[in-house]
Amino acid sequence: MTIPRHVGERVRNEISMSSNCYAQDCVRLLGAFLVASTTSSEVVRGKTVFASLQASIFDLLKWEKRRVFVFLEDNHAMAMRKLIFGGVFCLWAMCCNAQIITGSFAHASNTRAYDLHLPASWTPGNRLPLVLDLHYLGADGRDEDSLTQFNPIADAEGFIVCHPYGLGTNWNVGQNMPYNSGELDVDFISTLIDTLDARYGVNLGQVYAVGMGQGGFMAHRLACGLGQRIAAVAAVGASIADSAAFYCQGSRPVPLMLIHGTADSVVPYFTGLPGIWPSIPDLITFWSTRNGCAGAPITSNLPDLVSEGSTITTQRWTCAQGAELLLYQIVNGGFAWPGASRDLGSGGNRNMDIDASQHIWDFFKRYDINGLVAVNESITRSQGVAIYPNPASNIIHVIAQSGQLGQVSLRDLQGRVLPISSTPMGLQEIEIDVMDLPSGVYLLLIDGQAHRIAILR
């Protein structure tokens, strides 16, 4: 098996530029460059899913926790390199249908980079939704990828994940440089969307932005500056820069999901940083005003499934044009991504009751650029009842899967009881007429248990 010299050189260069290239990272890089197109500016990197086989290779070679360098001139190591390269290539070929692509393009006198994950379901011409996952300060796209782990969700649910790179591990969110000068990151993201669409095909009606820390600040800025292109936004451990709020443009209400710990020491929940960014309560006031959210929120407490010192309270506001403002308040939570496998070194509790990435995608997929869209499931089964169709347009069927149906009522997201006409279809089923209700999200209460339903026209 012959390894072309120019491919090997690219492996060595990539590793030498990495500040955190330990065994697992290097093996993945080697496999990636081995199968790369050496004439393209983009590199397909192998993604090995057999972690146990990787661990066996690492233990055998005694590479664990040691930095690995590739020296092409070392002829004595050629046999071992061939063994490693061949093993990685076989693992990649056997088990990895999805692709991770590293790409770049020129923008505003800079070369801007990104990593792209194409799910196994992607084929040329198949225009899938796109999630832009923006890294935190001091990190890059690969760090964000390892933190949020959106790729397995993308494979299961059929969307593309892109991890753009800020310049110097930094985003121009408006707080560390004048809003209208510095790096043109809003335009970079807009150009990135166009570039990915041209190269791979993107459902331009379903483009979403999410970020952690400074990446979350950037997601807020995108909600202001690219609200006509970004269908929904989520931010974890982030607020909005005062300048971004001051210059916030656009009239479209952007669906927004916030996840924030009350004990966050990096982006303090209750105080913010006066003159730089607002507190989270003030941030909610800002967005609820801009998005035309009405009434008090619906508040609920999620089950405390893991005793790690924090719990979750959610608050939901209904806003104009079917948008929603959703807060996951991590009570006693720190600067962390809930459900992640690692901390960010800032202290505080990392909530493990939820997988934040899955919850964010569940929020995103309910919206496109025109507002609320149908959910993927036509039958909702929860807490002993089946509800269908969901979403509905005229009639909703409610069936008790065992026993009799209890008391049924319908409320909007402000908690107001709505008049409904229902017809019993026996002891275990009723039909509910929703023809007179506008499109939106509602709560169907059955014996006090709330079930979310969508009505679409």
C-alpha cells in the first residue's frame, strides 16, 4: 500500500498546526487524508465509530495521551505507518457512510474555514436543512463539534451540520470591536450559506444557528442581522452584545431558544455585564418586545433525572407570527452544555437531565423561514394516550390506550382555556373540532397532563 508523498505532507502539516493533536485526533486525521481528494480544497475526513477498536489500536501502539508526529523521512517507521494507515482506512470504509468535509473560501481578504457534516442520507441534489453550530471563545469548529455532538442527531434526522471557524478563535459579536467595523462575520455566515448551497444543496428555508458562549452571542447577532435567512436561533450560555441589540435590524419575529445556568460565572445570569451585555432577564425582555410576545409565560419543571446539583425550569412565550421564545433555566447550573461529555473548565454544575443538542433540534425542526411547520410524526403517543393527527387542521382524535379518557381541555401557550367542541366516540376516544382556531402551538390537557399539539392551515 503506497501513501502518496503529497498526501502525507498534508497529514504532517495538519498535525503540526494542531495544538491538541493526541492519539485519537491524529488517527482520524491520518485516515481522513488517506482517502482525501488531493486536488480539492476540501478534505473528506474519515469518521470512525468503532471506539473499542480505536482504543485497542491506541493501547497496542502505546499512543494514549502522547502527541504523535509523522516524519516521512523515517524509513524505519514505514511498515508501522502502513499498518496504521491501512487499519484506519479499513475502519473508515467499513463503518462510516456519513462524511465530514473541511472547506474554506476567500472572504474580505481572509481565508475562512469550516467543517461540514453530511449525514448518510445525503445525496447530490437532496436539499437538507442546515444547522450552523458556532464555537465558543478560544475554540474552533472541532472543539464545538466534540462538545455539542450534533452529528449523530443529524445522521438520525437527516440534516447537515456546519461548524464555521471564527478568525483567531473569535467572533465579531459587537462587544470587543465597534459593531460596524472589524471582521465581517455576519456577511461571512451569509456567504457560507450560499457557498454550501452551491456546493452541496441546502434547504434555504430551514437554516438554523446555534452557539455556545461567544458563539451564542454570535447567534443572537445573526438573529438580528440575518433574520431573513435564519429560520430559528438557539444560544447556550450567552447573551447579546449591547451594540448588537442597539443596531438590531429586521421585523421578522425569529423563534429563539435560550439555555442558561443561574450560577454561570462566565456570562452571569442575573447581572450580565453592565455596558457590555444585558442579564438574561433583560435579554428575555428585549426579545419578547422585538418578537411581539404576549402575556405571561407557561412555566414547567423538568424531571430531575440526574443528581448533579442542578435542575431545569422552562418558560415559553408565544410571539407574533407563530414564533416562540423558549427559556431553559438551569437552576444552579454553570457555564456548560447540558448533556455534554465534558466541561469547559469554568466551574459550575453541568446539567445532565437533558441532551441539549436534541432539544435544540426538536425546537428548530418545528420552524422554517415562514414560521411553524409540521412535525415529523402524525401520531403523538404520550402518558397513556394517542393524539392524531399532530399537526392537525380540522379534527383531532384523542384515544386512551388503556382505561377511560379523563377530563380534556385545550389551552393556548399563555394558559388561557379555549372553547372546543368535542364528540365522544366511545369510552376511550373523542374527536375535537379545531377548525375555528388559528395556526399555532397549543396545549391539550388530559387529566392535568399537558400535550403539545400544532394546528396548521
